[in-house]
Amino acid sequence: MSERQLFGTDGIRGVAGEFPLTKESTYLIGRALGHNLIRSNPKAQAVIGQDTRASSRWIADRVSEGLAAVGVEVHSAGVITTPGVAFLARSRKMAAGIVISASHNPWTDNGIKVFSGDGFKLPDSHELSIEKEIFALLQNPSASDDTALKVPRPSLPGEAELRHAYIHSLAASVRSDLSKLRVLVDCANGAATAEAPELFRKLGVQATFFHVAPDGKNINEQCGALHPETLGKAVAESKGRFDLGVTFDGDADRALFCDANGRVVNGDGVLLAAARDLHAQGKLKGDTIVSTTMSNMGLEIALKNSGIRMLRANVGDKYVLEEMLKTGAILGGEQSGHIIFLDTDATTGDGLLTALRLMDIIVRSGKPLADLVGDLKVFPQKIQNVRVREKVPFAQVPAIQNAITAAERELDGNGRVVVRYSGTEALARVMVEAESEEKMKQLTSSIAAEIQKALGL
């Protein structure tokens, strides 16, 4: 087996209660990961955190039991953001950090994401070796004896001190006085509900919170970064009550924003504002940032006008980070709101940190968000998803490859075509950017139709 079957671009994902997220398999995943950790450090400790889904608690408990069974000491941070776990793994010198979350997916889904002790997501090769052990245990469950070396405590409520350490670290990263900012914050009924109110209060931000009443089933439901229009509408209807709106996804590793008029600003806008700010201070290494194939051409043009180069990585903040480390870039991110600041201690996208950085730029520049991104001319972009039976490389299907080539020829440099598979779902994503909206829609539909014909359900 040379390709990972369980781990996608963001850990293991699936429907809670179905393989690979059953009571048995989550325990075995914990054991396999534990073995992996113990091999290189017999006194390994791990920290585990979770979002607010109904299933997160039992999955965290089972993974913890698997880890403890082979001798790993497990510390639970309870409900905490994904980057909070990465921070704790690194700052507490843990062997690993484990997050139970399916991020922006519906509440019925869940996932297991692993960070190594340095706070970075596991490399693909590492995930592959853990997978091999999981499959070996599944084929021969009797190989996993039931003599637990350690017994973990329940994952909830977790150690409050761990959450406070993360909040304190974020607050300490801010130098500006944010107390004059009036901000509406959408916590998506997710992990941000556990840290955002305390963090913003600590910094004196005039923050009003909504979607902060998780019930296990309402995470991301018509709210959060998956539905930024909810935030935009609320800010627009407040008629000048707020300077800014912030919205997080379920595990708060990303954030989107809206300006004082309720106009949504995505990750491209945040990258533009942050890149220019760092560039003006002479702190943008190599005058370069990293985004992904999904970032709008308008961002590339606006950055170029400011003397900044933009490199594109594959979709997934893991791949953005790889490119940043390779090229020495200190800023990178995705249109979806994952922004990575390597000039801090961050090792992954952090929605709370992104919100603080953007507020800091607004205060120091004295400019509202609308002015900071005012010249970002967005090329019309259409993304169409097609459910597929299997993920056959597009180059191996002549009809699909011909449709892509024809679209690129027609755009002739005044637009882009990106066709890729989702890393977490059985979907092909077709994205076309063009100056003309009509052409964009027509080309997207023609490519999607060929994929549907050849590979659709």
C-alpha cells in the first residue's frame, strides 16, 4: 500500500459511528498512533482536544484509551480550537497533539487530525506508516491485548489550565490597543465558543458574540465561516454598530471577515492586507507569499502592483505550509480563511490569531477594512462540484482532458481553469476564473458535464 487510504488532506474524516470512526476503529487508531509515539519515546505524552459535535466526546475518549493502552500519557484540553492543540503540543513538549473535529463538515461527520510534537501536521509518509499498523490491527484485532498500561481520564471537561495557556499566548502576541474596535463575532457554535469570548475580553475588544450555544448538532449550521453571508447580513443590518465582523469555522483554524458595511472579505483579502503590512515594515521575506491554486487572479495582480510575488501550492494548508518552509516565505494561506503567519510561533492556520492580526493592522494603519482591500478586483470565479464514483486522474480520461484544454485555449491567459479532487470527499471540483461571467459559467458547465458523464454517480 503506497497511497494513504484513511488520511486525507486533513486527517481522517468520515461519518461518526461508521468506519473508520467506529468504537473499535477509533480505539485501534489510538493504539497505532500510540505505538508510533512510544517507539521513538518510551515516556511519550500527548494532548487531545475536540470540537462541539455530539460524537467528539466518545471519539476522544476511545482514541485516548487506545493511546493510554500502549503507555502514552494523555492530557485532555477539552473543547479547544485545532491550532490550540498544535500550540500545546509544541509548547508543552508533547510527542503529539490530536484533534477530534471535522472542521466545516456537518455535525454527523467527525475526524481525527494529528500534529507532531513540533506543532506541524504529520507528513504523508508518517501517516502512511500509522495506517499500515491500523489495517494490521483491524485484520487481527487479537494482536491488540486489553491490558492497559495507563487509564486516561474522561476527555471532558479537560484541563482548563491548558486552554488558558493558549489564550494567554494569543493575547501576548498583540501590541496594539484594540479597545476601540467594535466587532461582531460568529463562533459557528463550534470550538471558538470555548476561547474567543475570554480572549477578546482579555484584550478589551468591544465584541458582541453570536452562535455561541453549541448543542452537539448545530455546529456550522447556517453560521460560521461556511456561511459568511450570515455575518455580513447581521453587520449590514446593524447600521453602523460594528467596525468589523469575524466568523470562524467549526474548529476555528480559519476565519473570514466582513467590513463595516457587511461586505464579506475572504482569505485573499486577508492575505493582501497582511502582505502589504509586512512588506511596508520590511518584514516580508523575499517579498513573497504563498497561496493556493484557488486564490483569485485579482489577488495576484494587486500583490504584483505592490511589488509582492505570489506562489501557488496545492489546496490544503498543509501544502501551503510545505511550500512556505521550502521557500522561506513567512505568510501564506487559502481563500477559505486558513492563514499561516510564520513570523510568530504558529505552525498552522489559526482563526483567532488571524482575527487579532487583522484587527492590529486596522488599528495601526488607521484604515477601515474596506480601504485596506479596496483595490482587490476580484475576477468572477465559479466552482462546481461533481460527485464521483472514483477519483481517476483526469489526464487518464481523454474527454475530460480535452474539455480542460479547450477551456484554457479559449481563456488565452485572461483567466484560469483548476480541476481537482476534494481531499476529504468523493467530489471533483471545477473552478474557472474569467473576466466575462458568461464565459466562466459556460466553461465550468462544459467541464463538469464531461466529468459527470465519465465518472459521475
